[in-house]
Amino acid sequence: MGQLTNEEVGASILACTLLDIRTTYKSKIPGLRTYRMENVLPIDPQNAVVRYCAAGIQLEQSGQPDEALRLFTLAWDKSTDAFERTIAAHYMARHQKTPEDVLHWNREALSNADSVGDDRVQEFYPSLYLNLGKAHEDLGNTDDARRFYTLAAGRLDCLPESPYGAIVRRGVMDGLQRTGSLVNESEA
């Protein structure tokens, strides 16, 4: 794994998180390359698991998904606590071949976040619930999808006012609308 600067690690994690959400939820993010990582999520760029994930993100962005998955798997294998497993599982979920496996890894990310026991993961929950909602929706589990989108909506206040926060909020609202929990004003 090549050496990345702290800024590159932060930018990679942020870009990948936003790119994942933008791709999944068909949203636009202005200023993606200029938003600073420390304004988004409490992730230490010196953490080895974070560095593996950041390097994997760079490989994803350069069209090398198999190599990216190898680094995400290494991040999972090297994780030493629930916080690190939360991060690694999130990226593992992105590279699964079946919707069932995507759901499994998103559940793994949430389970580990629930085990962290401190505030480091509070800003993760809206996105974790959003990803679980989308995974259930993709499997046709509308009731479960709606439940997770509703849980995500209940945690939106912990998100920063940032491009990341805006994208998660939009994804949650879109999910609620797709699952019939939110009526579009033009339909009311």
C-alpha cells in the first residue's frame, strides 16, 4: 500500500462516501473535491484500517474494484475494535455480488456501530440506516426498508451542515418517498 498523506486519506474517505451515496441515490454534490474531511466525520487518518480503506477508495476510483476489495478485506481482517469494523464493513458492503451479501455487510456495519459504546459513530447512524433501508428495498422488503429509512430520518439532526449531510438527508427523504412513508407535496 502506498503512503497517503492525511489530507489524501480524508479526501478519499469523504469522496468515496459521497460518491457511494451520489451513485446510489442519483444526487449531485457541488464542491466535492474542496470539502475538508475534518468537517464531515470523526475519522483518524492515521488509523491503519482507515488507511487501507482510503487506498481501496483510490483503487475504486481508478477502475480497479478487485484490488479495492482486497484492501477492504484486509481492513476488515486487520480491524481490532467495533469502530474499525464499522468502517471496514461499510466498504465491504459496496463490493458484494448479491443483494443478500450487501444486506449482510450493512448489518455487520450497524451491529458494530451499536457496539462502539461512545459518540464516535453517532454521525454514522443516518448513513448506516440509509444503507440498510436501500439494501432492504433492493431485496423487495418494503416494510423493512421503510423502517430503516424512518430510523435514519430520526437521526438526521446529528449530521453536519455539509455536502455529506445534504446527500444523506436527500437519500433518506427519497427512500421514505419510494417506500410510501413520505408523500410528495405535488401528490398531496
